[in-house]
Amino acid sequence: MIPQLRAWHERYEPTGLTVVGVHSPEFLWEKSHDRVVDATRRLGVRYPVVQDNDFAIWRRFGVRAWPTLVLVDRKGAVRYRHIGEGEYEETEAMIRRLLAEEG
């Protein structure tokens, strides 16, 4: 999913999209801040990534699986959710739709 997030960030950030990666570790060794920083550099991630070691964000958004993508509108309402890989065209269409809405 990272290639798609990277592309959407580059394409739509100038028109108002904010991509935020949330790292909720599956394994104990994934909790290290240094490992997350190294991975984001290695993968060329240019959008912010927050660490969710206590799964507070995971619970707040009702996430139950990796990866889960959530689109939140300008008012803070969850408007789209996709669990797993795929549906990239549908997701991008929803990004465009949300960006076109008045704030």
C-alpha cells in the first residue's frame, strides 16, 4: 500500500490531501522508534508517520487488520474505509470526491 500512499501524497497534497501513516506494531520488535524511522527512510516515505505503540489510534478508528486505510473529511468525519490491499481506483476516486467538497 505504500506505493499508492506515496503517489496520492505527491499528486493530491498540493490540493489539500494530508496523508498520515499510522504504525501500529504487530510484533514487539516493531515498537522501536529507530526502526520505524529507518524503515520510512528506506521506503522513501515523505508523509508523516506516527507511532501507535499503545494502539490508541487503532482503537479510535475501529481498525481490526493490517493494512486498513481510512479517509477522513475536512470536518473530521470518517467517510471511507478499506481493509487490506486493493481497490486503489475506488479509493483514489473517493480522495478526488472529498477534495472537491467545500470545506
